[in-house]
Amino acid sequence: MVDSTFTASSTDAIDNDIESGFDTLDNDSNSTAETIELEVKPHLILALDYGVKKMGMALGNTITQTARAFDILAMNNGQPDWDNLIGIIKVWGVTQVVVGLPLNMDGTSSMLSKRAHKFARRLAHRVMEQHLPVTVSLCDERLTSIEAREIAWDNGWIKNERDPIDDISACILMSTYFADPNSSIAIDAIKAE
């Protein structure tokens, strides 16, 4: 596991979080304005860089909008140890999971993106069965592996071209999500392919 921190490049999301901490509602019945303080609740997001042999994981914090490489899970032909994955979500109190969608460069689906989509649907179903308040969404992850390898190589985190960088890819996926949360699509809003 690589101990690194990535920060979203957009400060707009942070400014919006601060500004949305207070909300003013108009009360039509007595035409006075009430100010209601909304509590901004920090939560953890788990980013998953899906793969058939292994899956990179990163934890992101919504307050600092940073991601930390967490782990690389072994996959059995695209299937994780579901009990382990659900256990991680429970223990860490994750409220959102962002699964990377490896599209082709032209934006079309690939065989791997179809498998990632199917994995995300299964994950959403399993967290629902466990009655966990977790949202599962998909986020475009084109070029994260290439960028992760460059970052890892430049920082001396890997010594060999074949060293695993899946957890770093998951950090980059999380940074992409923090830069534009609207770029992800909740799994229940996507039709099965």
C-alpha cells in the first residue's frame, strides 16, 4: 500500500460546501425569513479501481476532499471476496462507493466497462441486502492507470514497471470525483446493459 494524499484541483466544491452550511427558507404563512443551520456531515467515500485480477481501493474524505491509497484486493475473475468488501464498508463507515468505469477513449463501452457496471450493480444490491446506507455510483476512469504509473514512478513508489498501482489509480479516480461530483452517476439511475 502506498501512503499518499491527492487533493482535488477544484476549490469550487469546497466553497459550495461552506456556503451551503446555512440555508434560508421563506415562510409564506407569516412572510418572515427563518435561518436554519444545516450540519455538514463529513463522510468517507470508497473509490474502487475495478479489475478482473485485482481492484485498487482508496478512501476519500468529503471535508478535506483528499484521497488516501487504502489497499489492493485480489479478485477472482472479476469477483471480490464479498464478505471482506462489505466488511470494509461497514468497519470504515463508508456512505458512498465510487466504482471506476473504464470506457474506451472515444467514450464507448468496453468489455471491462460492462463488467465494472455489472460489479457495481451487484455491490449496490449487496449493500441494500445488508441495509447499509451506501450509495454506489460509476465514474469515468479513463487514463487513471497511466497517470498512476507516472506518479508512482516519479515519486519512487514503484521500482518495476509491473509493480501494482491500482490503489493509486483509485486515488486519482477519487480526485476526479471530488473535482466534479456530478460526473458520477448513481447505479440506480443507470439501465443495465
